[in-house]
Amino acid sequence: MATLKDVAEKVGVSITTVSRVMNGRGAISRETRDKVFAAMKELNYFPNEMARSLGNKSSHLIGLIVPYIDHAFFGILTAAIEEACYKSGYKLFFCTSGGNPNRERELF
């Protein structure tokens, strides 16, 4: 799996420059920006969302605990929530509790 460092080395820039390109910050030339995105694509690099959340203090993750997924109501509800999360740039962390209150507390 490619890292931020791999992308920076391929382009010949610093890790900071790659980070700035990814986050749309700082004055970066169009040429450098294009090279960084091309290297990311070539290396099949995807940012680690958990690592990014440490820096910006926002995980963009939403947790959902339902008792059962095979119940029609919870299946439909989960699908609708996941779709809304996706459209809003969030990811859904999903768990089932089996209706066990102790497990629900543990998952929470």
C-alpha cells in the first residue's frame, strides 16, 4: 500500500507539499498539483481517513448500532442512513447488538 511519503518521493516534493495539495491549502502551482494527483492515481494511493482525523479533529465517521440487520425495518433504515452519510461526505460505522443491552453499551 502506497504512503504519503511514496507520493512525495515520486513527484520530488516534500510530504508537506503533498498534504497541502490534498487539503487544498497553500500556494501550490497547478503543475505540482497535477503531478501529485497523477502520482496518487498511479500509486493507487488513498488517504488514511483515521490518520487524517487526528490532524483535523474530525473523523467524518458516524456510528450506528441496531439490534438486528435481518429485520426489514433496520435493513431499510441502515441503507438510508448510509446513503445520507455518503452524500454528506461521512462514512458509517455499523454494528449489530443482537438485542443485547450489555453488548450495545460495549459497542457504544
